[in-house]
Amino acid sequence: MNVLLTGGTGYIGCHTAVALTQANHQVVLYDNLCNSHLDVVDRLQTITQQRLPFVQGDVRDTPLLIKTLQEHHITAVIHFAGLKAVGESVEMPIAYYDNNVSGSISLLLAMQATGIKTLVFSSSATVYGDPRYLPLDESHPTSVTNPYGRSKLHIEDMLADVAQSDAQWRIARLRYFNPVGAHDSGLIGEDPNGIPNNLMPYIARVAAGKLPYLNVFGNDYPTPDGTGVRDYIHVTDLASGHLAALQALSLSTQPLHTFNLGTGQGYSVLEMVKAFEAASGKKVPYHIAPRRAGDIASCYAQAAKAATELKWKASRTLDDMCVSTWKFQSAR
């Protein structure tokens, strides 16, 4: 397939580019570089031994998307492009709705205009809101607690309407849990512009001495050590999940599918700190800070549906996640 990756130079996008290329798909990267770096294209060339086409553009630029889809004879799209930090979304809801929701509408318009009807969407476990039960399966009711999650859920609802309107669409909504880790080469990993919003790159920068300490937002949650518990999945496992979803769509007779991509195991913030200290040999100082608006106590996956229908299962351990992150951070 010829596959367009929106947000293709971003953290998850670039790892998925590797997985797709190694499976002999033709990949085109599309990104506005608002939270990624152009040198990722060079790093991908080193890993894959191929120069992947790159288009610098905003996903809200519908004419440029149409041009890109046509010029590269795209047959499927994986849609990563989006702002993704819970805390930031509470402070900047308009930006999140503009980028995430308007950007997705723009992409759907471009796909409609070019007759492309295969789409894998990068969604999030935040669409489940505050869990009514754990582990979370795909039938758990959706209910969001922050603008980021609301933007993802709104896009999911739009895609359900699109699928219902035209049975020729093949759409997979992939609900991620918490991607961490880096490629085994140490060449690509999570490297956000500015201060990281996600836990693992923040811990890595503290361990490297680039940030003074980690803020742990809340230690009074109803969890074993009072800090938030999340399901952390290695980004390479997550990338292989996209490859599996794309393959499943090519064989499917149904227009819409939804899958959790997670491990089914939850770790607290303090457990992550200890694991990273063990992997890096560095101390990670932390301060306890007030809870953040929009955060929940615990969230981890039931991933049996992906195992059954996609023949996909996460295989990398917490140690793998920490060791690969430290290798990438050290190389930077």
C-alpha cells in the first residue's frame, strides 16, 4: 500500500513509518513540525535505508492534503496529527478543538475528494473518562474528563457517522494507552519541543540533568502508592499494532472497527521513576505537586480483542521501555 502518515515525523508516527517500511509498504510523511524535528527524516533513512518522502504541511490545509494524496497515489491514511497533552488541553481548549477536530475534518474532506476510504485513526484511552471498571475493554462507556479526550471522542463519533453513511469505508479507531520507549537503534524516540508534557520523556530529561526534578501531580489517589496508575506500552509494539490494523482493514467486510492497544498492566508514577532509575543508573528527583485538572486515578487496558482479531499483542517489558528511552536520551 501507499500510506500517508499525518503527524509522520512525530513520536508514534516515525516508529510506525519504520514498521510499515519494513513490511514493504510505501510511506509518505506529512507533518507541520509543531512538535517534532525535521532531522527525523534523516534518522528514518538511516534505520530503513530508504529516503521517505516528506511533505511539510498542516493537516488543516485541505488543498495541500489533496495534492499530496494525489501526487503520491495514496491508498490508505494513518492519522496521527494532533495535540495530545491533557493538562495543556485544559488550558488551551480552543487550540485543541481547532487542531484535532478541524484537522480531522480537513483530512476527511481530502480523502473524500480523492476517493480514499481506508483510515486508521490515532485515538486514546482518554475517551473512556473516569473508569467505571478495570481493565477497560472496548465496550466500556465513553465519557471524557478533559478537552483533549473530548476532541478524540468527537473525532471517533464523526468517523462512526462516516462509516455509517458509506459502507465502502474501512476505518479503525485505535485507542492507545500510554506509549513510551524508543527504537532499538536509539535514533528515534519521544523528543518533544520545549518542556515535555508526558511522563517518560520528562523523567529521562531529569535523569540526564536537563531538568531539575519531576513534578508528581497528586499522591492521594486511591492507588497502592497514591500516584496515578497507567498502562504503558512500548512504542514499537504500538507501531506494530498499526501495521496489524492496516492489514485487517484490507481483509475486512465491515466499515468500522475499534481496538484498545495496551498491555493490560498498570504502573504508578513512582513505579515508573524507580524502574527508570534502575535502567539508567541515575537518580530522578521528584516533588509532589497538586493534582492536575482532568487527570484520573487509574487506567489500564483489556486488549483481548486486538489479540483475537488483529493477532497482535504487546511483548516488550517495562525494563525494555526504560532502557530504550535512556539509550535515546543519552544519544541526544
